[in-house]
Amino acid sequence: MNSSASEIRDLFDRIAPVYDQLNNGLSLGMHRIWKRMTVKWSEAHPGDTCLDVCCGSGDLAQLLAREVGRTGKVYGVDFSAAQLAIAQQRAKTQPFPLSINWVEADALNLPFEDNYFNAATMGYGLRNVTDIPQCLRELYRVLKPGAKAAILDFHRPTQEWVLAFQQWYLDTIVVPRATAFGLTAEYAYIAPSLERFPTGQQQVELARNAGFTSTVHYRIAAGMMGVLVLTKALK
Ligand SMILES: C[S@@+](CC[C@H](N)C(=O)[O-])C[C@H]1O[C@@H](n2cnc3c(N)ncnc32)[C@H](O)[C@@H]1O
């Protein structure tokens, strides 16, 4: 793992104890709706074996596990041990058992065989990996032919007024709230990460280069969010 990857891992280790609380407050709970949409677009079905990459505290992995049921299996992968510990704890407090394996691993070098998964999700992870093309190639490799990946993330909106709103929200709501938890720098990274993040159209191109034949990018929340839906061709 290179030094910038280990810096990212350390950052997510540090924010793990307050990540869920901040996330709920900062998105006004909306992230739950976007995550449900992402799982729907992944087309996970009962009995499937599914992957949630960059699972963090495990929201998407839990939603996938409900979708696949007792006969299915979900693997939640993250390289932050602190995030995985919280994910494991949260899953245990659910009223019904969830079939999830938590795996500490790098999204750029997934510890799974080729053509293994029926569906995959990733929430707010693609913007954080140090090599987006490699991450997409790994997703492509581990999906079965015909399977889909649905990738949710923040985006820089194209409309001026939405962009101004997003910048205002980050500067006056997000960073000050994070400051209250002693995490100013940890949350100040969001704005520059959005600057660097490829646009929806660029993501579509990168996914095609990784091998995906069907690639669609959906803008949501006035372009402040997006879901990239990728399908691996049937051979
Ligand atoms: C913003 S959090 C998102 C967590 C969760 N998916 C959600 O939607 O709330 C990003 C997560 O990506 C993980 N991450 C970043 N780069 C990674 C990599 N190369 N391999 C594995 N996990 C990674 C971080 O540790 C962090 O838990």
C-alpha cells in the first residue's frame, strides 16, 4: 500500500467512531434513500453472493444482506479495521441475523476469485481510492458475466447555483460540525476530493476501459450525487 493509501486508511480509522452520526446529520438522513437506490440498481436477488466494496460501517452491506436473505451471502470489504469493527458491531444489533462476512482488504487488490459475485455496490468509496481505473478493473474481474455493480458517490454539480449551494453547505455546515468532533482536516478533504473526482461522463469512459460494456451514470440530488451502474457482458 502506498503512503497516500495508508493516509486515507488512517483518516477513516480516526473518523470511524463518529462517522455514522456525522453522516446522518450532514445528509439529513438522505444517504439512506440513495443507498437503497444503489442496492436496487445493483439487481441483487435472494440467494445471491454480493460484494460491498469500501463498506465502511456497513450500511450498504446490510441492505444487500436483506436483499439476498438467508440463502445468500454478502462480503463487506474495507481496509480500515476501525470501520470494520463498527460494521460488525452494528450488524450484530439488527433484529434478524444477516449473512455478512467482513473482510479487511484493499479495493485495488480484492481477495476473491474471478467471476465470483452476482452483484456489487460501493458507497462513497470510488472518490477515495488512490487508483480509480484499478478499482474498476478489480470490480470487473470479480463480477460474474451479466452481473452489475452500482457505485454511489458525491459529485461536483454542473449548475452554478447548485455548485454554490454545495460549497456553502460544505464550508458552513459540514466542516464546522466536524470541527465540533475535532475532525476539521478530516472533513475539509471532501471539497478537494470532489474537484479531483471524474465527472459522470468520465466515469463512464473509465468503466468502459476497465471492460464494462454497459455503463450508465445517473445524476441524483441535482447532480450533487451520482450512481454509476455497470454491467459485465455475458460471454
Ligand atoms: C466515505 S467512507 C464510505 C463508507 C460506506 N460505504 C458508506 O457509504 O457510508 C469510504 C470508505 O472507503 C474505505 N476505503 C478507501 N480506500 C480504500 C481501499 N483502497 N480499499 C478498501 N477500503 C478503502 C475507507 O476506509 C472508508 O471506510
